[in-house]
Amino acid sequence: MKEFAVECPRCHTQLPDVAHFCHRCGMDERSPDKDRRRAFAVKPDEPVASFAVVSSIMPRGAGEKPQTYRIAIMIALVVALLAACFGALPIAVLVAAFAIPIVYIVYLYDVNLWDDHPIQVTAMAFVLTMVLGIGFTLLWFNLLGGGESLHSMDILGQGGPTIGGFLLAAIAVPVIGEVLRQLGPVYLASRPRYDDLLDGVSFGVISGVAYSTADTLVRQWPLIVGGLTREIDPGLWMSLIFLEGFVKPLIIGTASGIACAEFSGLGKGYDGFTPRYFRGVAEAIAANILYQGGVYLFGFVDNPTMGVVLTILWGLLILAVLLLRIRAILHVALIEAALEDAQRDTGIVDGEDQTFCAQCEMPLLNRAAFCSACGAAVRTRHKEHHPKLPPPGPASSASFPGTAGSDFESAPTRTAERPASEDQGDRA
């Protein structure tokens, strides 16, 4: 048995005297920052209040190879911007429409989120939302006349906004669109295999970026079929491609991820249609109303390039708020789940297999929910890296979901399910 010299003041777990973080509740033992606001539970070398995109919307495996996904996104955007700069608008629009969705699908396969059911989950989380998004966007865009929009490039600067157009584009579309984006993720999150909070975030994001792809294809279809253009305005086209390929999908995806995270919730099973979930949906709708309202109004700026640039700045402001919100949810949820596990059973059971932290490669203590060296949450590792826990000893019959040997969906002896109505404290 290992010798322990310190006791965690929060969960009373016995710790080695060299531990920086409690391996059960994640508390920073060497800092007055007891809430770990300077060490994000998903990626401890980042503060919680950070605008890091990859670790916010790709929480699983974020500490293992985040540069892979960052580089992939940057390459796709550079290709799209260069194509737009030289007038190859069909290539630019298609790359912009599919860049982030493809990177995200590769990410989900990479972290083994879907286990042995990739086709069914792909269809439900991406294809279904994309098909619904295409149909709905065609409907409302035609009702709007296909003209009162920032993205109808032939009529920019002509006419002016109308009350009916604003109510449709900036109010009705965000509300109905978010309902459509919740269908696939909510169904998947209600399945035992995918009821983890991190799964809910991932499904919500991929549904959002799928909808964004559908929206871009419909709005920019004239550019896709128009071929090369000789009327080159690099500032306008590159700004438009950056908006369509980066800003819009991240706003929609992050907003939907927030709502789906609240549907999954903590503990065994999913929380379901609780007030917390409806608050998350309301937040997602509000973010999209603000964004779509800006898109509609800035579309009537006399200078087309200035209109797109203003939309980008407005969208980046909304995205920054959404990133801070989703990071707060992830951080507090991981800390809270680990603390609940520690409160159930503070014993530590020795196992035969030694496991290592994917973030800092230091050894993990048995049943660890956090690395005691760097404070990284063990639950965010690739699923195939999660070893199996040894059978519980006579003094402990509870398993520890989210620790080095289990996930929410696979805990064999989980304690009683928390009622959906139980208030666990505000995660924000």
C-alpha cells in the first residue's frame, strides 16, 4: 500500500505529500484558488476564463493532441481564404461549409466517442440535422424572398430592413432552428451509452455545425454553381468566407452544445427536460437571435465589405461569451461530479494495472478522477484509454464513474440515480 501524508480538506481523501491536486475531487492543494479558476479541469494549463476553442468544444482528449485539430482547422481556413482571394468561390464556399464539421467528425472518431456504432450516431447527430436544416433554410429563405439577407451578394446595399423580415430572420428562424438542432442530440443523450455530459456537449456541437453547413449551402448556392468570378474583391470575399466557415458554425455549435450539456447533466443517466435544460435552450436561442439579428441588419450597410466585417466582429463577441459559458459548465460539472463520487466512498482500492495521465504522463492513483500532479480530469481522456477498475473491496461496493476505470455509461455498480429535479448548484 502507498503511504499518504496529507488529507484533502474538501473531500478528506488521503493524499501523497507530493500531490499538487487531489486525485478524487480535483482541488488544488497548493493554491488559495480553491475553485480552480486558473486551472481548467479539461486542460489545466488554461484558465477557466479563456477563449480557447479546441478545449472548449472538443473536451475529450483536449490535453493529448489539441494541435492536431487546431492545425486542421487553420489549414482548411487558409485554403478557403486563398480560394476566395483568387475568385474560386465554389471551392471557397464548399471548404468553408464543411471544414469545421469534417474536423469535428474526425475528432469524434479519434476519441472513440461512438464506440462500435459510428454509422447510426453519425446519421443521427449530423446527417439528420443537416437534412432538416437544408429543408428549413430553403423554406424561410424563400419566404424572405432570398433577397433581404447579408449573403445575397447581388442586392447588398439595396432597399432596407423590414419588420416582417426581421421577425422572420432574427426571431422565428433562431427559435425553430434550435428546436431542430436539439432533436438528434436529445435522442442520443437519452441512450444509456451516450448519457454522459461530455457526450451531450459533443452531440450538441456537431448538430450545430451540421445546421450551419446546411445554412451556408442554401444561402451561398448561387456562388457554388456560379464558377470562377472575374470581379475580385478580396476583402469582401475573404471576410464572407471567414464568417461562413469559422464564426457562424462555432456560434451555432457552441450554443447547441450548452443546451445539450444541460440535458445530459451529471450522475447516472440523463437529467432530461429539467428547468436547467430549458434555461440552456433559452441561452442558445438568445445567442442565435443576437447573431442572426446582426446578420440581417448589417446586411443593409451601404458598403458590403464593411457590413460583413461588422457582422464578424459582432459574431466574435457573441462567440466569446458562449465559450466562457460552456467552459464554466464543463469545469464545474467535472469538479462537482468528482466531488460527488468522493463523498460516496473515500477509500482507495489498489489495482494491478498502472495508468498514466494523458496530459502530463505522471502515474494516476487508483480510482483517480483527477491527476494528482497536474489536475487534469481523467474523464476527458480518449475512451479506449480508460482501464477497467478492479472489483470493489469489501469496504466499498460503489464504483466511481468518471475515474480512471469507467465512464458514466459503463459504471457497473453505480449508486442510485440522482433525481432529475435535484438541484446541484449553479455550474456557471
